Amino acid sequence: MTTPTGFRPVVLGLLAVLLLGACGSAAAPFSSPPPVDASPSATPPTDPGGSTGGGAPGNPGQTDPTAPIGGIVNPTPVDPGFGQPKLVIPRPGQLNPRPVGAASLEPAVSGHHVLVKVTWWSGVEPCNVLDSVKVERSGTAITIQLIEGTGDAHAICIEIAEQKATIVDLGELEPGTYTISAGGKGDATPVTITVS
């Protein structure tokens, strides 16, 4: 089968544009949260497993579906740029779930909306998979706990450290000063944010 002569350059041009766009977004630093749809018609995603976390999959720490904190932002998975963590989303249902400590917390505040990029060191998949993120709030103190598990109990994985990150959506917070910390044994220093 032959293709029209003008067709091949168009396809190659489109592929080049897509690849350049993907490379540019993979190396972009975490600087501002994605736009938030505040319209009444916007409905939060639900977890097919039945747990809720402000409408977030993989966050069984919240029981009230209207709770304003505890969501996970589902970014498009991309290969990390040099020196950047691998961006992952929770996949509930992993075997042998256990808490893991975070290495750093990077909050981003846009108006009243707060996102937190949580980074940690882990092993490779399927031996080490992010299962869920629990968010607990007590007054102005917010604690984020990462839970990892194993995707395949019989898998044999190389023992190499891999830096991973996930973005947690704390939703709309009332004006005030909040302290965000990571649960478990990790090196993450608590951070203080002000919502005005």
C-alpha cells in the first residue's frame, strides 16, 4: 500500500511537535498548580473501590465525600527529566501496604486552593508501588502519609533507589496559617503556608 507523497511529511511534523511538547513539560519545574474548575457543574472523581477522600482515588483517610482536603491530582505520567523525581499516582489495592516517609514537601497556594508535591525515595515497581495517600487535619495542622505496597508478591526487582513524587490536592482552605507535615519516618521538614 502506498501513501500520498504529502501525507508522510505531515505525519512526521505532527510527531515532532508532540515529542517536543512532551519533553518540554517533563522538564518543567513544579511552579504553580493546574487551573481549578470552580464551576458548580464540576464533579470530583470518585474511587471505584468505594473510599472517598475529597473525591480522590487512593485516599481512604477521609470519610466525608464533601470534605475539602485530601485529593490526589492525577497528572499525566511522564518520564522525569534529569534530576527530577518520577511523578506517580496512587494505585489502591497493593499487597502488604505500609507507611513510607517523605523526603520533602513543596506546597503551592493559588488563592484558597492548595496543592502539595510530596517527594520520597523508594524502590522500583512492581515491588514498591504507591497505594494511597492519607491526609489528616487537626485544626490548622495537616499531616500527609504515603502508603506503599507491592504489586506482585513474587516479583524480583533490582535493589536501586528511585526518587518518586505525587501531588496531593488539599482543596480550598479557609484563610489562615497552616502547618503541613509528613507522617512516618522521613526527612521532610514541616512547611508553613498562609492562605489569605
